[in-house]
Amino acid sequence: MLADSQRYEGKRQEVEAWLTRMETRLARMGAVGHTADVLEAQLREQKSYHAELHQYKHHIELFNQLTQKLIAVYQQDDTTRVKKLTETVNQRYNNLNTSIINRGKLLHSAMNSLHNLDRSLDKFLAWLSEAESSLECLEAEADRLGGRRDPAALRQPSLQLKVGAPPPPPSCSVLRTTAART
């Protein structure tokens, strides 16, 4: 019985020391970043941590087998303490696993949000470029017309710009044709 107890205690101390190191490492992981480079580094760190957690699962299973053996062999003795310590170890391991999975989800969500923001900014910049082109055409046409500006012809493109995402802006030649009709 003494040898089994010592083997159990040694394995428990080994597992608990590893769990403490992993809990400390998880606690040191910073808040989810806001830039692509920080998020990529955090994703690498998260994957490395999760891989180490998964690799150590074998030790947790061995510890559980050792516990079951002790409980089975020493049925007549009070094994409540052994059961409670094993439950605590399993709970700590499960908490680490759940925490790192949730952190991975947060990191992926932040990365997706960042990519969506980039796409939205690209669309906005494209629209802004089109609007700038349209305004340049309007200014050129106004300069060409000199003093006789037709408010109705110049109002139509500017109304399109206010709507949001207008159809492609008319080319300068379309504006000249509109202005010439008036």
C-alpha cells in the first residue's frame, strides 16, 4: 500500500506542477489584440498551448488509471481524499482546455472582424475614389461652361453621391452631353 500511495502522490505532484505552469502561462496571455500582426502571434501562441495541453492528456489519463487502481485495490479503505484530489486535477485540466478553446474562438473572431473591416474600408475607399472622380468631372464641366451653369444638370450627379453606394458615376462625356442638352 505504501508503494502505491507513493507512486500516486508522485504522479499527482507531477501533474499538479504541470497544471500550475499551464495555468500561469494562460494567465500571462494578454488580452485579444487589435492588429493583424498581434492577432497572428496570439493565434500561434494559442495553437502551441493547445497542442501542449493535448499532448499532456496522456499523463492525465495515466493519473486517472492509477487512481482507479488504488480505489479498486483498496476498496476497504477510505479513498475519499484520492477521489477528491483526482476530481480537482481533472477539473483543472478541463478548465484549461475550455479556456484555451474559448480564447481561440475569440482570436478567430477578432481576426475575422479585422478582415471584414479591411474589406469594408476597401469598398469605402473605392466609393470615395469614384465620388472624387465624379466631382472632378463636375468641376471640369463647370469650368468649361464658364458662367452659364445649369443647376439641374449639375444637381443630378450630386444627388447620386448622397444616396450611398451609387451606380458607377457618369463619365465626363455623359456630363457634357447632359449639359449640352440644357
